[in-house]
Amino acid sequence: MEESRSIAETEAVKGILAAGKKQWQALAWFLERRYPERWALKKRGDDQDENDTTLKELVDAIRKAAEVQSKTS
């Protein structure tokens, strides 16, 4: 059973790589899943600055400051 799964996996990868000759998306998909640390799309809120502040945290802080500002104006 394990050998059959291994063969099926190999054939699937061959198919993806063959499709990549005509459709770059197939290769992009393969790279994103095989090497996510280098190729996976990052969520916008996951990016961090030099202070380890994520984009989401920064946006949330700006929104909160804007709410406070609008209440005092």
C-alpha cells in the first residue's frame, strides 16, 4: 500500500512539473507548498518591523488613535 501511495505521489509531482511548462501557476503552486519558508505568500499582517511590530498591530493602533482623536475633536 505504501509503495502505491509513493508511486501516485511521484506521478502527481511529475504532472505538476509537466504542467509548469505551459502554466507558470503550476510551478508556483508547487514551490509554495514544497518550500513554504521561501515561496509561500505571507499574510500582510504577519510582516514585522525592526521592533517586532506586525502590520496588523500597527494598523490597529492607528485606528484606535483615530477613534480617540475623533471623540476629542
